[in-house]
Amino acid sequence: MSKKAVVIGAGIGGMASAIRLAHLGFETSVYESNAEPGGKVNSKHFGSYRFDMGPSVFTEPHLVDELLSINGVSNCDFEYQKLSISCNYFFDDGTRVALPHGPEKVAEVLHKDLGEDKNKVLRFLNKLRRNYEAVYPVFISASLHRFTQWMNVGIFRAISRIPKYGLLRSMDAVNRAQFKNPKTAQIFNRFATYNGSNPYEAPGMLNIIAHLELNIGPYIPKGGMVSISNHLFEQAKSMGVKFYFKQAVNEILHNNKRIEGVRIANQKIDADVVISNMDVHNTYKKLLNGFDGPQKILSQEKSSSAIVFYWGIKKKFPGLDVHNIFFSNEYENEFQKMFKEHELSDDPTIYIHISSKVEKQDAPEYGENWFVMVNAPINKGQDWEIMRKQLRQNILLKLSRILKEDIESLIEIEEYTDPSRLEQMYTGMHGSIYGNSSNSKMSAFYRHPNFSNQLKGLYFSGVTVHPGGGIPLAINSAKIIEKCLKRDFNLV
Ligand SMILES: Cc1cc2nc3c(=O)[nH]c(=O)nc-3n(C[C@H](O)[C@H](O)[C@H](O)COP(=O)(O)OP(=O)(O)OC[C@H]3O[C@@H](n4cnc5c(N)ncnc54)[C@H](O)[C@@H]3O)c2cc1C
């Protein structure tokens, strides 16, 4: 008889886990508290505009392809295209940098627009690529907490490059030493926010995130980001995975240090394996009575949250692209406010994602769907209504000034989300998006393992555990769990 597995949560990490469990022969069920699959990767229509509600930057699409062809049949209708401009950067003094991807092109633009030495940029991008390739087999696609996984042929290469990672300096220190123009350092610093961290504290190692966007380039899926969720959902179902929506798991059941299943209201569901895709902190707090979990890990500073305005704009802006950043003039202060004071800066860095630049059906012919996001502190009970209204004013002032248009008068549809809503919708600890921040030199070692040391049969997937934040890493968490399961259940 096949073993039974329950996955708590149908986020990307949960669905990737379910696909891998089914592939290993487990009878797999996914219980999701919301009404639809995808977790934060979901989509909504407001009037005649469609919005992806969460992620917008898509890298490493091969990881999704791998899941869609895991059983040998390639699910070919998952399509995506590479964007030619990785991001459009706007600075307050009028400087604008439309950054492409590919080392040569990036070096050329940074030389032309910001006066950087081309060869220096090329050497730096090459170092990031080599760092990324060195840590990938040891850290990103393996469990740091299982000697048998990270002790592979890659370990010697990874160790030999340790002096090159920038482990002892902050990203900002590395980037300022590298580039002569502070604007270039600011562009590279921004990648710390891809896992909700502060570039003035996060180790220089995190610069490897830039490799994916600047050396390789970002992609956009046909149909928007939600198409990733929809395809993983269909794939899981086609492999026999059963999904149950609006079914919040209330407790993880165990006996004699071994998993027995889960409880949903008064119903007990038996399982040999439980994978929690729920925020790991809340898994302990809300589902695991009597287990506190590893306190050193769980008490680390949390990653940032976000305020997002979804604006249907009744005009086209040819000067904007799919990804656009309007930088703060006080970048360091913005992070200080966010992480130390749990406040918003009056001069926020604004990110605008416009999928309708590529996906024409996402907005009416005369307009564009603006996903306007500002990184925000976690929910500590602030008055979000007041903060959001003030932020909205600051955003409108800044955008109207730089784009030379009265933006408010162009908004014909408006919705929003904030840290408190994010906490309610996806149960992330205090609305943090990526679990622990990486704001310490040892942050990589302060993420929860993908398995429990206390309960046999309990595993953890998603962005709040190893290897970290973002869709590719959530997918990798499931890959690591598969390796653990093979060993723990002698599944060759
Ligand atoms: C505004 C925003 C912008 C982002 N931008 C990017 C980006 O550009 N690129 C990128 O790669 N990533 C981005 N992210 C992060 C991205 O959303 C995550 O990396 C990704 O969605 C993976 O999430 P996950 O697997 O951890 O699961 P989640 O999406 O957190 O899903 C967890 C699921 O578990 C469910 N659940 C929780 N508790 C229970 C319970 N007790 N019972 C049953 N179900 C439960 C929740 O309802 C949820 O559906 C962004 C996130 C946000 C919010």
C-alpha cells in the first residue's frame, strides 16, 4: 500500500512538493485555507484590468519546466519570454538607466550612462556568475543541514571560492568598493530586497541574486505570473494529487516523535508524511502544540513586507517598461526606517510592474495595469490606513514630478494590499514575505532546515525555510525535501 502524504498550503513550495511526492509514489493531498491554488502567486481582475497580486519578477523558468515534465511528459503549453530590458531605473536628479541583461550589454550601458569601467563591470558580473554556480549544488539545491547532501563534488569548488563571496562585508560595502558611481552601487544593492533584506547589513554574498537578472535576464510567463500557479496545479492534479480548498489545517498530529497526520476542525486525516508550506514560525506556533522549534532560528529578524497599490491607469507611458524602479534619494535611511523603526520613508523607492506592456489583454487598449509596490516594515500593529494614505500621497508626488503627469487623475481603478492584509491572507509571520531576513553575516545558517529534527515525517517547504526567498528557491526547497524523503524512506 502506498504511503500517505499531506501538504499544508498550495503555495508554489507546496505544489512543487506535492508534485515531487506524487512522483515518489505517495498518495498526496493538499489542504489550502484559501479558495484557490498558488498562495501569493495569484491574480485578480479589477474592472477591465488584470493584476498579478504578488510576484512579478520571474527567473530560472527551467525549474518550473522541470516540474512540468517530471513524469516524462512535457507540459508544453507553459510559455514564457525573456524581457529585453531587465529594469528601468529612475533617479531623482533625472538620470535614467534602462538596464538590459547579458554581461556585455550591461557593462556597455553602465559605462555609457554611469561612467563605469566596462572591464571592471564584466569582471564583477563574471565573479557573480562563478559564485552562483559554486554555491548552487552545495547550498541552493541541497540541504545545508544534511551532510550527505552538501558533501558532493561541488563542495571543493564552493570552499575554494569562500574569499570571493564577500561574507564579511555588507552588500553595500562590496558594491561601493566595486563601482565609482554610487548610483551603480544602489542598483546592485537593490537585489537585497529580493529576499526582503537590507543591503547595508546583508552580506556581500547576496550579490549573487543579481547574476540571475543581469547575466541571464528576467522572463515573463504567457498569461502572467499566475500561469506558474495554474500549470503546477494542473500538473499536480494530473499526477493524482487531491486538492482541498478552504480547508485550514488546525493541528499537526504526532505520537512517539512520529507524524500521524493532521487535524482539520474535528476531522483527523492520517498521513505518514506532512509537509508544511505554511510560514514555519506559524507552523510551530499554531499547529505544533508542545513544540517550540529551534528558537535561535525562529527569533531572527524578519524580512520586509510590502504595500502594493493596484492602479488601472487610463493612459499609456511609452517611457516605462515591464519593470521600473524610482529610487529614493535616501536609500540607506529607507532601510533604517523599515527595519529599525518599523516605519515608512517619506521618500520611498517605488517599483512599478506593468505586465500589459507584454500581455496586452491585461489592460484596456488605452491604458496600463500598474502594480505599484513599496517595501514596508512587518506588521507590528501600526495604523496601516494612515501610513498607506501618506505613502499614496508621497508616491503620487514623486511619480507626477518625474513623469511630468498628474498621475492621480489617471487612476480609474484602485485596490491595495498592506502588511496586515498579507498576514491575514497567507499567514506569514507579521506579514513578512520571506520569513527571516538575511540581515546578518550568518543568515544562511539561520534558516530553518527542510525537515524536522524532532518529528519523523515532518518537512518544510517554501520561502520561510532553507534555501530562502523567491519562487526559484521555494521550488528548490521541494527538491531538497525529495532528496530527504528518498533517504528517510529508503526510496532509492
Ligand atoms: C507583493 C509581493 C511581491 C513578491 N515579488 C516576488 C517576485 O517578484 N519574485 C519572486 O520570486 N517572489 C516574489 N515574492 C515572493 C513569492 O510570493 C514567494 O516566493 C512564492 O510565492 C513562494 O511562496 P511559498 O511557497 O512560500 O508559499 P505562499 O505563497 O506563502 O503560500 C503558502 C500557502 O499556505 C496556505 N496556508 C497557510 N497556513 C495554512 C493552514 N493552516 N492550512 C492550510 N493552508 C495554509 C496559505 O493560504 C498559502 O496559500 C513576492 C511576494 C509578495 C507578497
